[in-house]
Amino acid sequence: MKRCVKCGLPETHETISFDATGVCNICRQQEFKTDKIDWVANKKVLDGLIEEHRGKYDYDCIVPFSGGKDSTWTLYYLMKE
């Protein structure tokens, strides 16, 4: 069974593919997110948007909440940060 040379995920993992060096698409995507996205700048943009709208209306924002990990993290972040 073929496995990713970086993370060890097997070829049976849903939607996985491998490049010529044996690295999976999931590892490549993580490399892109780590190397190419300026997370500090993105946080400053988000913080600016929050401050721009905070306290102007009865509600600062509406957060769609499904109960999954992504919406839970978003709600937590907006409440605590």
C-alpha cells in the first residue's frame, strides 16, 4: 500500500493523491497555507473589520453556527478576541 512520505496517510484515504516525490495533496496544501498565506496580515484585516462594526448596531454580527468545529472556533474567536 502506498503512503505519503511526509505524513504516512495511506492511498485508501478519501480524496488523497500523491505527487512524483510521494508527498500527498494534503501535505502540499498545508505547505501552501504555511508558506504562502500571511496569517498576521489576515488577522489585522479581521481585527479591523471587527472594530469598524463593533457597537454600531443592536448586533455586532450574526454567526452561522452548525455546532461543528469550524463554526465553534469562529464563534469562540469572535467572542474572546
